[in-house]
Amino acid sequence: MISKNYNYDNEDNYSYEQDMINKATGYVISKYIYEIKKLKIDLTTTKPTPTKDYFYNLIKNLVLNDKEFQKYTFDNYKIHFSYNEEKDIFYFENYN
């Protein structure tokens, strides 16, 4: 589960398993963004630094609209992302 408002500081919401899932998910998404799409984020002082919302919306757009991303994640990692609009939370399902 990935949520824009997920609070890692609250021990009630934290679990080792969930942390590992989030790290693995982050790895897959960042690999696709930076290695497959070759997206470059310009962090020079001439442009504003991308915000957490910018990255969240980038990921949300990938999960919901990018068929190439969906195919890449399923073909290479056997995972599929889904989005719960009501809760504003992403889930992923692992297929073995």
C-alpha cells in the first residue's frame, strides 16, 4: 500500500513487511522512471524543487494511465498496481 499521507512515524501504522513492500515498490517505480523512461529531474536552482505531491502525481499517472508501465511491471516483476480513489491509496498485487 502506498499513500500520499502514510505516516511512518506512527508505530501503529508501521510493520516490517509493509516497509519491505514499500521499498520494493519504490525500487520498481524508480527503475522504470529513471532507467526505462529516462526521466530526468532538474534540481538546479533555476527551477523549483519537485515536491512530494509532484512525485505522487507522477506515480499516480503511471499506475492509472501508462500501459507500458503496467506491462513492464507485470512482465518483469509479476506485479500489478491498483488504485483506490476513495481512500487515495495504491495497492499492488504479486502474481507468482
